[in-house]
Amino acid sequence: MKTKLSIVTTLYQSASYINEFHARASDTARQLVGDEFEIVLVNDGSPDDSLELAIKLTEQDPHVVVVDLSRNFGHHKAMMTGLAHAKGELVFLVDCDLEEEPEWLPRFNQQMVRERCDVVYGIQVERKGGIFEKASGAAFYKIFRKLTGINQPDNIVTARLMTQRYVRALLSHRERELNIGSLWIVTGFKQTAHSVSKHSTSPTTYTFSRKLSHLVNAITSFSSVPLVYTFYSGLLISISALIFISYLFLRYFFISSPPSGYTSLIASIWFFSGLIIFFLGVQGIYLSKIFSEVKQRPYTIIREIHQKQIQGN
């Protein structure tokens, strides 16, 4: 059977959403391409019964493909694995928690045809969440753009409709430390935004510590600017130290005033010791990324693929 459309999503604590998502995604796909579609569900080591429910769907619906990962590898890596198994001429990537609606698909497709582009991606009209979540989200995008030079749009969401040639290009990236949002941008092709409004069906799993970790990973994966800043900071500190030492020599030999100030000395030691540890930490992050990349481990491991075989194919 020819596949015109693939709908790809990941499963993690998704048991309460999966059946409704399947029904709504199937109805939307049929309106667009008839029966020439597939729904690829990637189980990212979900601790609930998402996998069991997904396997039941494969027994009832031959359009459903379940890719069961051997453990939890993370949202970004699970999405890339799902895209690698998508066979459709068009690929619609979307979260299954129904905060992003499967019914967005026809609007995305209309815009893709109208603008003759390879990607239509969703951006939130207004970021959901409280003041802190909105502020931290805005800060993330500003810092990321400043340090990497990658013009990633604010409030981008998972939902996006892509051509198969764009998906193949996206999958050609071989990073083990994935930041898929940035890869979407650097892959290129003509991409256009579509304004959407997300629903709040579940509390966010992105805590402040996870956001901070995500920011550090994103910046160090796409920019060497922190290392450049480290060099110039060290150079500035060295020059200022030489100037201060010269000043002390002048006072000692020409003014006969010996240097004093035990408190300022200790404060300086603490300050510069902290800077040294910080700079070593920045370099250590880059070294750890090199260590991870050179091992060339697969970013996910598939335990099993579940799909009902259609007789005669």
C-alpha cells in the first residue's frame, strides 16, 4: 500500500491520551489522503501501560506502527527514531497529549501547498504557563540566538508537517547529543510558520533544572562561543592582574608603601578560583560531548516493532 502521509508521535505516560489521539488522527488523515496513511507511535520507555494500549491498536488497525524502544532515551531522540521509520510522502510530527491538535494537519497542508514549502511548523500565539514559565522561555530563546547565531523562533512547538526530502535531510545529521529544535532550523529548505494555540491537558515535565540543562546542551552543541568567551575573559583577567602588579611595584619602590589588605587578598583568591573552576567546567562540557560523539553509539535502541500485516502485501 502506498503511503502518502505518516503521522509520527512519541509515547511517555500517554495512556490516558492514546486512544483519543488515534481516533482523531485517523479521522483527520482519512479526510486528507483516504486510507494511504500510517500512524507511527514510538514508545520511549513509558512507565505506564502506553505500550500495551498501543499494541492493541496495531491488532485493530493496520495503519498503526509501534516502535518500542528498549528504554527511555528522551523526547528528541524518540522523535528522530519515529521520523526514521516514517514512509509517507508527507510526515506530520505532533505530540500525542492533545495539547497539539491532530486537526491542525489540513491547515498545515493547505499552507504548504499555497507557499510551496518543505516545512510548516507551529508557533504558539501566546506561550502557555505562568509568569516564570513565560519569562524563562523567552530568556532561553534570546540567549540561544545570541550565542549560536541560529534564528530559532520563539515558542516553537513540536507539531510540523514536512516533506519526505526534508525528513531525509534532517536524518542525515549524526549527532548523539541531540537538540532537535536547532536541527530543524539548520537543515534548511523553505520553512514557514503557522500560528497555533496549545491546550493545557497536563502539567509540564520541563522543570527549571531540565530547562537549564537543555539550554547548556543546545548552546554547546551548536556554538563554540563559550570557549571564545573563556579565552577573552582569561586574557582580560591576566592584563588587569599585570596592571595591578605594576601598580604595587610602583607603590613599594617609589612611594615606600607596602601592600596591605588581607580581606581583599582572600576575596581575590576566591573570585579567581571560582573563575578557573567555571572555565574548566565549560571546557569539560565540550570534552564530554567529544567523548560522547566519538563512541558512535546509536542514540536509540529498538526492542521490537509491532504492526499488523495486511494479507496480500
